[in-house]
Amino acid sequence: MTATYTVTGMTCGGCARSVETAIRQAAPSVESVSVDLDKNTVTVTGAVEDSVIAGAVDDAGFDFGGRAA
């Protein structure tokens, strides 16, 4: 399963790495994580609940906006 989420507050590559690391640590079943700073989105591939992604993003200090349209 692949899902794209809106995440605000990311402004640089360090922010992107923080979000990627937080998601991978919270959900070891994740196959891939891709951050698009221009679109403020994170695309996650793997069998993971939205609530796990939301928690990881919040723990990393960024704002989780839910699934992107």
C-alpha cells in the first residue's frame, strides 16, 4: 500500500531526514519513505496505519495534515 500525507513545517533536507527517520523507527514494516519539500508531502509505501504515521510525524516536531488529496 502506498499513501501520501500532508506534513507542514519541513523547510530543509534535515527536516526531511528527521521525518523519514521517525517514520522508519515507528513503523519497521515501511518499505520506503519519500519526502517532497516543495509539496509538503510524505509518501509512504508499506502496510502501516495512518495513526502510526501521524504519531511519528508529531513526535518529530512537524504537523501531520492527513492524507493528501
